[in-house]
Amino acid sequence: MNRLKLFVENFFVYGFANIVGKIVPLIMLPIVTRLIPDTSIYGINDILRVVVSFASTFALLGLYDAMFRLYFDKEDLLYRKAICSTAFAVVFRSGLLVAIVLIILSKVLSVVFFNSEEYYLWIILIGIQVFISAIGSIIKAPTRIQNKRKIFVVVNVLNPIISYSVSISLVIFVDPLFGLVFGSFTTSVVDLIIFWILNKKWFREKMNKKLAIDLLKFGLPLVPNLLIFWVFNSFDRIMISNILGPSYNGIYAIGARIAQISQFIYVAFASGWQYFAFSTMHDKDYKEMISKIWRILAAISFIVWALIYPFNELIFNLLFEGDYVNGSQVFPYLFLSPLLHMLYSVISTQFLISKKTYWSTIILFLGASVNVILNFVLIPLLGIKGAAISTMTGYSISVIIAGIVVSAKRQMTFQRKTLINIALFTAIVLIDIVSPSKFLVHCLMSSIFIVVTLRINSREIIELGRRFLGKIRKKKVNK
């Protein structure tokens, strides 16, 4: 398949699937917050989600990414089935072990996170969820590896509908916290069942010890990276809960959920990126192609942020009531963070391809260290806004360092005009941080920046436009 067509189709199809999957939660979020006016309940649920994401890292051991990479080493079907079966066998064991540890330590962890043993039953429930979601991630991998996009669209439609049907009913008739927790638990179970029916033929081979070692050699070095991403995305929640209290974490969590609309772009990219990157990695012009993709994605990210951030407070005033409205403080910075993650992922793919994943560990560690240090400084000073700024800054540092490394290794090139674009965008963000909220001023700055960005990237825009017009004309001629 033409590479441009492959990348664009993956981007838009997975993007559509993600939008469909996220639109229901976004619509339901204002309803849920009105059903649960106590922000501390939402804050407790958010901490439980943090524990799930942390434990899942040890359950998966980086084998999801390892499957992707080793799958494309050979075109032999038996080899590929052995890769999938072996990864499942390893994750089944590791996931079960992690779940048992969570169950045994449930009362201790309840005290650590909530200063009380009363939430230990919730820890036990999420321990079971960690096991289910870990093996579910491996079971769904063959569908993603084969780039079967239509299936993900359908599943992404079903999941939130089922999840919120269960969740809202339990919130109203049983218990608010139980409804929030069991909604995501239901999604994990539904995913497991659907993808096992679709992919069970990939997991019938016996575990291959040699392949298990190869998978772990690739996957285990990624575990520190995954833990560091957990620090980026979750550690601030624990610090907010301990420094300011669960109610403030509930406000932060709502701001973060709305900010996840930028995940529409990130997930659209990430869902098809690994297949695209690994399937084209032997092309002669790979370096130039990846550099161009990075420039285009950076421009898209900057423009989308500039379009949305002036309307920050308006969005929250329309959607929420009471203390939840204060989530607008963190929205601009948490909205930007997934976009920075996407830009980092393009660069860090070069470390995966060259099998020098230690660079990612070093770079992400530096970025996460900046994030944690700033959290200790800014949360007491600025509250939840300080935590959001810390997260954004940590991602920014990681992107900058990674860009310097791949540029020095001649794996990617960054044009001067792109660096100018980055400098202008940085100035806009800094002004937003230090200046009081002035809607008209922000709209003006945003408009000027968008025009400048389009002008800077006009060559790539015109080139893409010509290619698409050419394809449309070609189709008409063929008809």
C-alpha cells in the first residue's frame, strides 16, 4: 500500500474509532458529575485508576510492544503464532502474580493511598481487573498488528455504551463509587471476551522458551519507560491527594478527562503508528519520511491547541457546576501533554528500530525527574494548576532531549523553520501561564500564531493537497 495512504488512512480510521469511543464518556461526564456532586468520590476513583495503570505495567512487562516488534522480523505464520502464544503465556503468569500481590496487600495499600483500610475491597477488585486487562491487551494485539481497523471502530462504539449503561445504573441505585469503578471493570471484561473470540487461533501454540527470552529482552527494558510514563500521567494525582486532599484531585481528574479530547489526535496516531513505522523501517528514504511526518504532526498539534485554549473557561462553565468548574485551571496544559507525548513517540520509535531502547529510559527519566521536582515546588504554590504545568514541562523536556539525540545520531532532521515554529509556540504557552485570563487577547494571539504556522508549513500543506487532488482525479479517470 502507498505509504502516504497507509499513514493517513490509519490516522483517520483510528481517529474516528477513538472519537466514537470517547464521545460517549465526554457526553456522560457532565451527567456523572451532577449525579456525584462530591468531588472527593471522583478523586478516590481516580486514585484507584492510578493503581490499575501502575500495576498493569508490571503485569504486561513491555510484551505488547515486544510482540509488535518481533512479529515483523519474519513472515512465517507459525513463527508469528508462536510469538503471540508465548507472550500470552508469560503475561498470564505475570498478571496473575501482580493480582495476587495486590489482593494480599490490599489493606496496606488502602492505608497508603487513602489513610484508611476501608477501601481494601476496592483494591481487591482492581487487582482482578489488572489481571483481566493485562491478558486482554495481549489477546487484542493480533488485531492491531494486522491493522484490522474496522474491528476497532465497532469495539470502540460498544465499549463505552456497555460501560456507562452499567456504571450509571450502579451510581443511581447502588453506590456512586462502585458505579465508577465497576464501569471500567466491565470494559475490561467485554474487551477480553470479544477479542478472544476473534483471535483465539493465534494463541494455540505452546510456550517457546527461546522466544520468551527474546520477548523479555526487548520488553523488560521498556518497563522503566512505562513506569516513567506512569509518573508523568499519574504521580501528580497522588501528590495532589496527599498535599491538597481527594476533593482537589477530583477537580483535577475532571480537568484531565476533558483535556483528553487531545487524545483523539494522539490515539489516532498511536493506534496505527507502530504498524506503519515497523512496516516501512527498511525503506531507503525512511529518515526523510519520518522527519516530515514529525513536522506535520507538530504543526497540527500547535494549531489544535491554539484553536481551543482561548475557550477554556467557557467550556467548563457550560459543562459543569460547582467546584468541578475549577478544572479549567489545568485544561490547557493537560490538553497539550498527549500531543507532546505523540511527538516524543515519533522520535523514540527510532530507538526501538535500532533496538537501543536505553535512550528512551534515560530521556524519559530526565523528563519525569523535572516533572516530580516541579510538582513538589508548584503544587503548594499554584495548587492543581502547578501539577498540570509540571506534567507539560516534563513532556517538553523529554521531546527536546530526544530531538537532540536523534539529530546528533542523524536519524532525523529538524528544519530551521520548524525550530522557529516551536519557539513561537513556546512563547504563546508561557504568556498563557503568566498572564491573567483575557479572552480577546488570547483569541488574537491564537489567530496570529495559526496564520504564522500555516505560512511556515505551507510547502508541506500544498504538497499534501496536490497528492490528494491527484488521487481524486485519478479515481475519476479510472471510473
